Amino acid sequence: MQQQIPMLGTKETALLRDDYPSIEYLEAGNTASWLQERQDQLLVRAKDERNGMNLAKFITLATAATGAVCYATSPLALLGAMVALMGYLWSIVQDLNDTHQFAPIPFIRGDFFEFLSAMGDSVARVEYFANQNEIADLMLHLEPMEKYEFAMLKQCSHVVCEYLNAVEPGKRFYAYRWLLDWFIQLRGQFPTREQLSWHLAQVTIDPRVNYQQVTVIQEAIQPQNLGIPQARFAQLPNPSVGARFEEETGHFPGSGGEISPMPTAPMQSASSPSVNTEISTYTSKQKTD
């Protein structure tokens, strides 16, 4: 009886690989598109996190203000205002913990006191909004590891792509995680390619990858380059063949049995349209056919 091989993953990390785009595309060699998809995924996730945080601040602040105003009409309004105020304070603390910025006003980022000072002067206000970095602000709303990963993909995606293209299939996702870990430890720098090759020589191929899907993806994305069609050649007539025929048959020009000459192609007049031999025309006709 064949013994069942245990799984390498754990229940704590089971959802970790599902959080990434399909790893089979990365292992199949579609590296650049996979990295771009991961970057877009983190960007959309950061936008959703920021929008949710701003919405939580706005709703709780508006509810607290409404409850405080309506206290005279109903005593229960004060209770609702207190609950909403607690939610508003909790959202501010949570935002401060994630982004390390004190931003009590919804949809306003950056230093709060700097914002207040800039709102009183038109020139300072324009300069304040001009100095805002939208990408850096979005990055603050990601998880700690995702912040560094987004920065790595945003600044060094081409470097990571070159590293991973040199890695054999089955080890590319591991190499990606290893490069990210050292990118964080080295504060924005990467190990050398020799160090990566030496380390991957001790790493086995990941058994959790579906290699049947990898093969199907490789066949599906294989480029079908038709290229320029091969030229066609024709053999020119040999003059010696006609002379040898005349000697063997005795038929010469001017004799009783003249042989009509071979019809020659009519010369193209200047008014007749010229033959178009441009490659672009040929390829466009091929596409329309």
C-alpha cells in the first residue's frame, strides 16, 4: 500500500497562496504580466482600504453630530451620538495605527495642523495639494509586508522580472518571496544573481504547483509568429536547349517548317499600372483573407 505524502502547507498559510494571482502563470514563464497583475491587485486593495476608512469616519462623525443636534427632541439621540463618537474615535486610532498619520477629517490626508494652516492662504493651499503623493498615500493603507511589496513592484519590477526569468519553472514563486524578504532586509536592495542561483540550487521544485496547468498555459501563450512568407523561385529557360533542338530536327529559321517562336511576355507600358511588391500590402491582404 502506497503511503500518502503529507501536504507541505499548513492551515495557517493555506489562504496565503490563494491571495496571489495564479501562481501557475508565473511558473509557466508569464512573469511580466504576473508582476503587473500583482501590482494592480495591491493598488486596488489599497484604494478599497482607504475608501472604507474614509467612509467609516464620515458616517460615524455625521451620526455623532446629528445625535448631538437632535438631543432636544429625543433623549435617545444622545445615546446614539455617544456610540457614533466612540466609533469615530476607533476609526481614527485604527487609521493612525495603519498609516502613522493623524487624519481626523475624512478624505483629508497628511498632517492635520499643516492642512489647517494651508487652508487660510491660497498660495499655501495650492502648494499643499501639489506636494501630495497619491501613490505613497495609497501604499500606507496596505499591510506591512504588502507596503514593501508594492514599493518593490512599483520601482523595481523590471529587475524582479529579469531575476525570475532566469529561474527554472517550479522555483519562481519561491524566488519571488525570497527576493521580497531580502528587499525588506536590505532596505530597497537585492542580492546578487550569483547569491540567488546558489540559494536556489539547494531548493527543490514546489510540489504544490499544478504542473498540468503550467503545461496548458505554456501551450496557450506560445507565440504564433507567422513571419514573412518564403520567396518563390522559378527556373529561367536555358538558351542551349533551343539550339540543340534545331540541330537535331533540322528546322532552322527560314526553312520550310519553321517553328513559331515562344510567346514572350508583353512589355509593360508606362501607362499600365505597376505591380505592387510592398510587404505591407501583402501582409494586409493575408489578414483580410
